[in-house]
Amino acid sequence: MHPGETTLPRPVLAVGLTLALALGLTAFTDPVLGDYRLAPADRVRIEVFGEPALGGDFALDGRGRITLPLVGEIQASGLSAPQLQAAVADALGQGYLNQPRVAAQVLTYRPFYILGEVNRPGEYPYASDLTALQAVATAQGFTYRANSRRLFVRRAGAADEQPLSPDARILPGDTIRIAERYF
């Protein structure tokens, strides 16, 4: 042991390890996305402790559902990862498993879209902590006609677009439009 180092008694380490394992079975949440709601085109991983055949990676279909072994379809669209976790545990607890422990994690988020005055408009995979300027870089930059100070975003599910600063965060499903400049 080195000077200034302390060791924890074994029971404290055991409790800490047990707590860490228990927390490992909770849903993963990206701090930027906060209370992210699932929608079609998202991919999730479901793990059922002690029952690997009941879990796996699932994509939400066009109706926002996933199909699990034994229980069938579960409506996932509009739920957060912890809510999906609870819904799966509840469905498995209805005659299939006693006190199922379930973990739900978002693997891939739905894509974002960029259009207007960029070199490669289109659909791109979402990456965590994505800013508007990084989204433009993903689309290979502004065209020579682009007004780099006029960016607009339409959030998924919103009816209108809003002005956007280059360092603003982009969310899954957002549509970014880069305006044309007028000399």
C-alpha cells in the first residue's frame, strides 16, 4: 500500500460491486439526449438477465413496435429506454418469467437529414453530441452559394422550422436546411 492510499473493507467492496452490477441492468441514457423518445428507425438492445434467448437487437418497425420472443409485439414508439425496459419486464412477467430483470439500450438513433446549400444533401446516421456545423461537415461542407449564417431546423414531429446557430445540437430525426445567400 502506498502512502495516502486507503482500502475499503471487503463487505463494502462486495456491496459496491453488487450495486454496480445492478445499475448495469438499467437503461443507458445519453446525457445530451436526456429523456429521448423512441420512434421508427431506432434500434434497441434488450437484455433479459439469465435468459439470453429472450433478448437481442431490435429495430422499431414503421408502426413503432418491436417483436420479442414469447411475448410478441410491444409498442415502443414514444417510450424512453427506461419505459421500454419496464414494458418488456411487465410483458415477460405475465406468465413467462418470475421477476424478470431487463435492460434496454438505444443502439442507433434514427438518422438526421440535411438539405439546401451543402455539397451532399441527404440522410446521415446520427452521432452523439452532433452540432449543426458538424452535420454540415458530414454533408461535405457548404456550397459556394450557401449562407453559412442562415441555418434552419425542423425537429422531428414539429410542423415548422426554426433558425439554428452553427453550434446548436442536432437531435435524431431533425431536418436541417441551409439557405442560399443573396449577394
